[in-house]
Amino acid sequence: MSGPTQLLDESPLLDRVQAPAGQGREILDAATREVVGHAPVHTAADLDAAVAAAKAAQPAWAGLGHERRSALLLEAADAIEAHAEPLARLLSREQGKPLNGPNARFEVGACATWLRAAATTPLEPEILVDDETGHAELVYRPVGVVGAIGPWNWPLMIGIWQIAPSLRMGNTVVVKPSEHTPLSVLAMAAVLNDVLPDGVLAAVSGEREVGAGLAAHPDVDKVMFTGSTATGRKIVEASAGNLARLTLELGGNDAGIVLPGTDPKAIAQDLFWGAFINTGQTCAALKRLYVHDEIYEDVVAELAALAEGTPMGNGLDEDNVLGPLQNAQQYDIVRSLVDDARERGGRVVAGGGPAPELGPLFYRATIVADVADGVPLVDEEQFGPALPVIRYSDVDDAVASANRLDAGLGASVWSADRDAAREVAARLQAGTVWINGHGGLHPMVPFGGVKGSGYGLEFGIEGLKSVAVPQVISG
Ligand code: NAD
């Protein structure tokens, strides 16, 4: 591991990864719109070279064995922690998320946690038959070269979710960060590469064509993709060419259902952060909330008070826990969905418009009551700080509403009655259903979507298996 342990400023790290002066693509601070740095723009030839290096390095990396690879991943986790503050600052500037709250420092901390979990989770051979009829066991071998393609909302954490298990299982990785947040991912890769052998991890930076080139590359054996459902479909098409195995973590439109008899005050904070974590730019955030008529107004009032009272602003200011939208496209989506909901009769009880005094991409934390299924703010993924709250009187109707969309990443049920909540949870079509919480993840608990939210699992033993190929040893 290299570098001092108490680095605070992001500029040395940035200088290691950005394009030479006068070259590359400008990356703006999401809060101030000042230039953070210049991302290299890699070409098709750069991509080919990165994949070729990864392919060449893979047999020796696999040959190191689990123990040595895991030891290196633990060192890599230490290296991330040694650079935690500059990584968090760079992430905060580029992505917009504040240092504090469930945001930039939290994200960098999670990278170390997930690296350690991938390094220390055992994956033993499975004995399938061992009796007078014979012996057969299932072992997990590396797939080869993994292409890791990520989004802009949690760029470091999602990058590690793809990189850590892949490396642990003896694969090499070429990572392609989102064109909106390349610098922080390149910086993290540089920190990891202080520890890893050459060729084991490469980062290529560029627009969507670079992602498309990686997904379709003949020498890529597995694609880990996190991003929109539309791009996910293109990756499935690309896999017809190289037959790459796929893990697809796609968009979500998670529903939460608050059952009658629930105390609004007791759940308000967790509901709020379930929806507004990372200023709503989270795949498995609560994106539409169904509340029983009996407690509807009280839940709406609690959420409105939190939305109005939670500090928003520049992420480097230690007081703020909500930030801007990361980019203008997403800002426009949120703004038009809320305007449209208002025009259709939605009651805006908090926020409801831009916060230009904070910067051009800030939009106030918004709660919209009295909306119904069919309103685009309910039916489409807003991916920002605006939560629609829908009234229901029959739990069966709320379950039907939750299940009616082609998305199934997460869902939640809120009630003091655990049995009632579990009964409703069992009827929801989602990869994860949380009870009295939303979006909490654990490195040992598999995570993945159903329906339009994709397929394949990440984390824990299932996550390791998904970046490996099963092999039967028989006899
Ligand atoms: P996006 O699909 O636009 O881009 C994601 C990545 O794919 C980027 O790196 C992009 O350059 C690349 N890409 C674009 N076209 C490509 C192609 N044809 N082939 C290969 N790669 C291509 O998504 P985004 O806007 O960055 O992210 C937001 C979306 O991601 C939201 O829908 C959100 O719900 C989803 N998301 C899902 C999860 C999850 O775990 N399920 C997590 C975070 C975000």
C-alpha cells in the first residue's frame, strides 16, 4: 500500500487520473458547476488494449489462489480507507452528494466494507453425491474477464460491488464508469492498483460507445451492469454476440405500503431517508408511498416537516445532508414530473420547485400528496428528491398498485404488526422487501431485481457464484 494515511485534499489523487492539461472532457462540480477536472476519453483501441491486458493477466491472478487474492483485497480495503477523505471529497464534488449523512463518506466506507466481505466470504465446494453410487461435487471457477459498467449515482460503491467479488473469484476486470462521474471511479481504481498486480484491474473512461464496446467485446466473458433498464436491454442484445454471462441491476420504482394502525411519528425518519437517500438518486429508494387512509394526513405531515427541515446545499459544507441533482437531464426529469403532478391535481405539501439560490441543479425536497396510479410521478422512475404519497383504503388494492409496474427491485411494508407486514411482503413482486425500513443493504445478503429491474444477484455467497462458472467434478 502506498501513500500517507491522512490525506485530505483530493487534488493529488485527481492529478493521477485526469487527462493532461488541455485534453479530455470537462467534468463539472454538481453543486457549483465549476470544473473539477478533465476525464480522459479512451478510444476503441484503448479499450482493446485494456481487455487484452486483463485477458493476459487473468491466469496468473487466478493461479494466486483464494488466500493470496483475498489478502490483496484486504490490503486494497486498507488503501481505500487511507484515501477515504480525498475520495469522498472528489465524489462529493463530481456527484454532488454531501460528505455527511448517508452520502459520500458513507459510500467510501461501504467500499472498504464490501471489499473485506468479498475477501473473507468462504465459497466451499458443494458435495452433490457421496455414496455407493459415486462422488460428485460442484466447484466454482473464474469466468475470465469481467466488464463492469456502472451508473452515476453511487459510482464508487457500485463499482466495488462489481469489482470486489469478480477479483476475489479469480477474474480480471475492466471497469467503465459513467460519463457523468468518471473521475472518482478512476481515482478509486488508481488506489486499488497501488496494491493489485498489473493488468488485474483497468478503468476505461468515455461515453456510452465505450460501454457498448466493452459489453460486446469478444474477449469479455461476463458483464456486470448497473444502470437503466433501457441500457440493460442493449446489453442483453450485445451478449448474443459474445455470449457473455450477465448480471443486470436495472432501474426501480420501489413501492412502500404503510399498513393501518402504524404510528406515523415512529416511522417518519426511516420513511424519509428510504426515499431521500442520496437526494433520491438511488436505485432501491422508496419512489412511491401507499398510505392507509386512517393515518394518511399524519404521515404526509411528518414527511413534509422532514423535507422542509433537512439541510440541502453544497456537499463540502459539513452541515448539508441533501445535495443537487447530479446532471441537468435528471433535474429536468424531476422538475417536469412534479410540475405535471401538480397540474393533475397533486397537492404539493413540501418543496415543489427549484432552489436556485443553492445552485442551478438543486431541487427542493418535495412531497406530493393526493396523487394516484397513472400519474407519471407515480408510474415513472423520478430518481430525485420528490416523493408521491398515494392514499388507499384496502390493503389488497395497495398490493395490486405496488405490483402493477414492470419494475421489481425493492419494496417495503411498514407496520408494528410483524406478522401482518410479512403476510403483505410475501405478496409483493420485488427482489427485496424490507419491513419498517427501505433500502438497507448488507454485504452478506443477496441483492437483485425481478421483472424490468433485471436479473442476477450481488453480495454474499450468491454474489460470488454469479462471477464464477460452476464446474462439476464427478468420480
Ligand atoms: P445508464 O443506463 O444511462 O448508464 C449506465 C452506464 O451504461 C454508463 O456507464 C453508460 O455509459 C453505459 N452505457 C450506455 N449505453 C450503453 C450501451 N449501449 N452498452 C453498454 N453500456 C452503455 O444509467 P444511468 O443514468 O447512469 O443510471 C441511472 C439508472 O440506473 C436508474 O434507472 C437507476 O435506477 C439505475 N440503477 C440501478 C441500480 C441497481 O442496483 N439496480 C443501482 C443504481 C442505479
